[in-house]
Amino acid sequence: MAGFSVGGLVTGLDSNTIIQQLIQIERMPIQRYTTRKTALEAQKEAIKKLRTQLMTLRNRAQDFKLGLVFGKYKASASEEDVLGVELSGVPVTGSYTIEVLQLASATVARSSGTMGQPIDPDAALVSSGMAAVQAGTFSINGVSFTVDPETQSLNQILTDITNSAAGVNATYDPATDRVTIENKTAGDTSIINFGATDDDSNFLHVIKIEDANQSTGATGATTATSSLNLGAVEPGDTLADARFANGAVTAGTFFVNGIEITVDPAADSLGDVVQRITDSDANVSASYDSATDTIQLVSKDLGSRTIALTAGTSNFLDITNLTAAVQTAGNDSQFTVNGGAVQTRNTNQVTDAVGGVTLNLLSAGTTTVTVSNNDDSIVESVQKFVEALNESVDMIKGMVSAGGDLENDGTIEAIQMYAREVMFGQVTGISGSFISLMDIGISTGSTFDSTAEPKLELDVEDFKAALLDNRGNVKDLFSNTGGTGVADELFAYLEDITNFSGFLNSRSKSNGSIDVQIRNINDQIDRLEERVASKEERLRKQFSRLEQMSMTYQTQGASISSLGSMYSLF
């Protein structure tokens, strides 16, 4: 601290303790301000919490005003394997007999023939048009064969296989561009074993037979045929390198359903062009079928419309045999409603046959679609509304009670009183025998406990009975065109007090009324802290002067005493 202090060494006074006690007295107003500030901060957080809860209640009330509660329906189909149902609007309740006669399907267009150039079985493998064959050995039924792609042709190797002890006939069919290997003995159904662990040639893989299906042939013997054409196009090769039977692809464009597709043979592979078609706005899915060496186009739209394929500056459609593509037109869906005329759609998702309901056709057959009010959903919404009100009342009561953060806050207590008044009041301007929520099963229950805060309860059976008796009257109790319903009035009140300009937010928001009070208290605390610090400095200076004066007096006294002793000698 500023100033000099000897801590009572001269006077014998405990000046530090005396100063601390005096300062504590001086700081008492600061402590009161700090306590008030803490209370205000607690009030701010409590009001924020309450505002959030009341906004939840407001939203529950708004659901009734927006027609989201009593506008709930449910739909079901008696035969779910025939069709599925979804609500897609405001339906008309009732039962509908739906007979599905035919499902919609997609049009499929496929290359009119294989695209790849057949191989030359009599040319050396390296120049036959087949995929690259590695020199080495391969095995069939345990018999090993040697392959030299530079000198041997496919037919030579197949002849070697046939003439070996492997017990099979091996032939190439130029019409199908595939190899067939069959047990020589008629009726021999034993498995043909392809390959061995020490094989180092890929010959069996190149002729597409090592994993081919084995079946019983015409002679009753096991037979295996290449799974793919040996000269099939490699979809990953650039178009310029691919061996198309119809010649080379030229650069340019072609059209699918009027959408332009570009082709660059030097840069594009067959797979690139196929993907480009799928990604375009042509509305078809394109794919390469390696089993048939063809391109397949499937319309994304169902129905009987064919796929338009038009040549442009590129000959791509001619080379891939799509100019004369074989098209299998799809079907339109066909169905009847309540035995009426047959209706057709180019989809299996029918949105306009039964108002407010989407029919998802799944299979041919007859089913009954039932559309009804969803009373269980209504009950759930009313229960959530009642729960939100009870939670809001409980929160307010806890906050305004003795010891609560908003103790005796009349503006907060008024919210609780208004909510209860609305909930227990009578609704005016509506027709029907139900004029209050108590008439439809909402009350404080059948038991009474004077020590507990009464809570609203929903008697589900009474409520459903009221719905059955007069649904419109029940709906109007909550919300009606006159705005006199319980939810109408509660929403209007809560919207006013919880919105951005409402008094709850005005009190609790940043720089709101509570923040202004806290800021003023902080200013008061700062001024008092300065005053206390100044007071403490003065006290320490005063006690220091007292010590100094005492030391001076003691020194003077000692001098006088010494002088007196000198005179006493004479």
C-alpha cells in the first residue's frame, strides 16, 4: 500500500488489523451491490429460460391455429403388396377399391448386335485381336499346355487341348466369338478343372473360360463356354484404340432424346461416353453390357415412349449399333378406382387418382385404401399442448416463490394467472354443446391435493368421445375463425410477450433493462472501490504519521530524561 507504516512497532497498536476492519465497514455497500448484481444476473438467466419455455407453449398453440392438429389423417391399404399409400395433401375420408391391372415399366434400347470385331483364330495370338496373352503354361484337368503367343494361334492351341489327355474337346465358334470346352465322353458330367497353382500364363482368363458356368451340353456331358466375346470392346480403351466391327468412331456429336452428346475418340473411352449420356439431360441411364458386348439405354421415365436416337456429326450410333437399336417399349400403368374406367399413367406413383393420397403401385391385384382422421395424432398433439402448459406454470411458480430467482415478480406471476384463466374459461362465438376444455376431458383430474399445484390432465376416452360426437365443435374450442379459441388467445398473448420486442426479451436481452441495471451497479461498485482504496491509503498515512510522531515524542522524552540525569549530578 502507498505510504509508510511501521505496523505499531512504536505505538504498540496493530494498525493493519484496525485498517482492515475499518475497510471492511467501508466495503459493506459494495457487498450489497455485488449481491444485487448476482441476483439480477440470475433473473436474466431465469427470464431467458422462461421465455424459451413459453415459446414452446406458443408453438404448441400455433399448431392449432395453423390447422396442423385437427388436419391429421391416416391412410392404409388392405393389401400392402399391391400398393403403398402416402398422404400428400388434404384427403377426403372414406374407402376406395383400387385394382392394379398393370405396372408401368421403362423403355429399353439395346445395340442391335455386338460391337467388337471378331478375332482371327488362325492368326498368331499376338495379332489375333484377342487381349494380350502371356507366354507360359496353363492346365486343364491336370494336363499342362505351353503357350507361345508369337507363334501359336487360338485354333492351334485348341487342337492341342483336344488331342491331349485332358479328355475334353476344345472349339472356337466364329458366330458367337466364344470358345467351348466339353468332356469328350457323352454323359460325362464330371467337373472340368481349369488351372493349376504353378500356371504362369493367363490364356484361360483371356478366353473368358476359367470362371465360366459349367452345365450339361447336348451330349449330356459337362460343357463350359466363354462368358464374354473374345473380341468384345474394352470399355476402358480410348475409342481410337478400340476394335469396333463397324470401323473407327469419328469425332463430333450425336443426340439422345434431343440432347447433344459430344465424342472425342482420341480422349474418350466407351465408358466415358456411356457415363456422359447418363449424366446428361437425356433422361436415360446408359451402360455397357460386357456379357453381350452391347450398349443398353434405359429410360428414366416409365411408360410406352421410345428413346430418340439421332445421328449428328459423329458416327458413334452407327459404330455401336445404336442407329437400329432394338427398343422394347415400356408399359403405362393401368388401374381402376371403385370399379370405374381403366386409368393409365406413365408412372407407378399416382398422385391424382385419390385426392390427397399418393398410390405407389407395386403389383397387379386388388386392395382397399382407407383414409380416416388420425385421432391418435390429435390426442398426442393435445397432450403435448397440456404438458407444455403444465411445465410453464410449474416453472413460473418455482421462479416467483420464496427463494426463487424472480421472487414476487408480479409481471411474471401475471403470465401464470392469464394462462390458467384462458384454459379454464369459456369459449364464445362457437356453436355446439362444448364451450370449455373441461367439456372435452381436460381438467385438473379427479383427485385434490391442497399442498400441490394443480395440473391439467387429458382424459383420452372422454376426448375421443367428444371428437366422435362433434369434431368441429372440439376443433373450434382450440381455434376458430373468430379467434376466440383457447389456442387463439393463448398464442396471441404469448406471441406478444415472447417476441423480440416483448417485455421478456426487453428485460433479458443483451443491453436490455437488466443489463442496464447491472451496468449501473458496476459503475457504482467502481466508484466505491476507488473511494475505499483512497480511504485505505489515507488511513495508512495517518497511522504512519502517528507512528512517526510517537517515535519523535519518545526520542524527545529520552533526550529530556538524559538531560535531567545530567543536572542531578550537581
